[in-house]
Amino acid sequence: MEKKKEKKNWLEWLITIISGILVFFTLGFLIYQLIYEERTQPDIGIVLGEIVQKDDAYAVPIKATNKGTATAENVVVEIISENGENQEKAEITFSFLPGKSSADGWITFNKNPRVGSLKTHVVGYTTP
């Protein structure tokens, strides 16, 4: 039996070349990041959105942003609503917050937090 060599057409060659270029540049970018990007600890910032009334509660959207390059796990954020002498606390946990990324969540309060002020505090996190 004789094996015939099949000729590749121009489209197959074009796709092979483009795929090779993409792989080459992806590997180059990853190596560049590995060598030149500074490793920083998680730097977590909290931004609260606009308060929304839902049924008998008040919901507040929350966005946690990790400005560092290291990943943070089990990020616990405490939000305190202060209306005069009354204080109400809410807590939210983000299980995974990669470097240079953000995650969204919601917290709820029984009393209207618009009356007083909202204070945020990152209680803690772990690094893998």
C-alpha cells in the first residue's frame, strides 16, 4: 500500500500560522508577567452602591476590589449602619478574590440606612 501525501490548502496553512502566533504571544506575555510584574499583597477596597428597598428590608450593593496581584480568599467585610444611637451590623464573605479583580454582592439591613451613615471595614482574609 502506498501512502498519499495530502496537500494542505491555503486556509489550513493560514489557521496554523495564526494559531502559532497566538500561542507564541500568549506565552511571551505570561513570561513577561512572571519576570517583570511586581508581586503585591491583596489590597482590598470596598465601594457601596445605592440603597434599594426590598420588601421589609433595605439592600445595599457592595463591590470588593483587590488592587494587589495576590489572591485573597474568605474576604470578610463588615458594614455598620449608624442612625444616632442605633447601630446595625451586616457582614458579607467573598470566598475568592483574585488579584486585580473585583466581586459584587448585596447586604441587607432591617432599618433604613439612608438616615445615618454606613461604615465599611475589611475584617480579614486568607492568602492561598
